[in-house]
Amino acid sequence: RPALDAVEVAAARADGEALDAALDTVDPNDAPPPLLVSEGVREGGEAFLTSTPPQLDCLVRDTAAIEAAAGEADFSSILLPAPLSDVPDAPLLSLDGASDALRHAVAVVDLLAHQAPLLTSSYAHRTVLLSRLFTRTMPLPLPRTS
């Protein structure tokens, strides 16, 4: 790590002195009051500490009634579109392009696999994407024939 030059050291020293001067002018009575801690008693007679001011204890006493009124939560799934167009369709001529195509294909296949319960024929989409990637976009050399 490079050393600081004289200008940066002087600026840091001036900032530190200005901060010290500002802190010396602060009145300790201007600080916020400490958090109120009061004692409470649960239904079983067990004592506990609470930071709620005693004036607000009357607002929420019976949380069981609130929970009963809440009902069941609706966890509907969010269906994200699979970015199939991120995987190139034209033949690739460089190793960098092939690497990027494979990386995009992994992301799309992973997204489609996670959404398999929500999509029809997710397996077919993944199979077609990978087969097209390896046969048309990134054609591998054919084996030698004798």
C-alpha cells in the first residue's frame, strides 16, 4: 500500500483537530435520555424486564387474540421469466464466447429447474436449450472416421 504524502497527512490531521474541537463544544445534557427499563409480570407470575414505557402496556396485552385474527398467510410463488435469449444462437468462434454461453446456459437451466413445479415441460425446455447449445451454437469436432 503506498504511503501518504505530506498533503494528505496534513488534511487528515486538520480533520481530526476539527472533530476534536466540535466534540468539545457538545453539551453532555443534550444527549438522548437512556432507554427506560421497567419490570413487568407475566401471567404465570414470572417477572421480566421490558423497554416499553409503562404508559404503553395497556395497548397490547393479549397477543393470542391478534394471532387468531390473522389467519393463514398466502405464499404465492413469483414466476420469473427465463432469459433464454441470453444464450447465443449463432455459432461461437472464440473460447470466451463459449465460456459466456455456458455460464448463461447454467443460469437459465438453474432457473428453469427451480421453477419446475410451476412450469409445464420445464425438463423439455432445459433439454432443448442444452442440446441446441452443444450441437449448433458450440459444435464439437466430429470424431475421426477410418
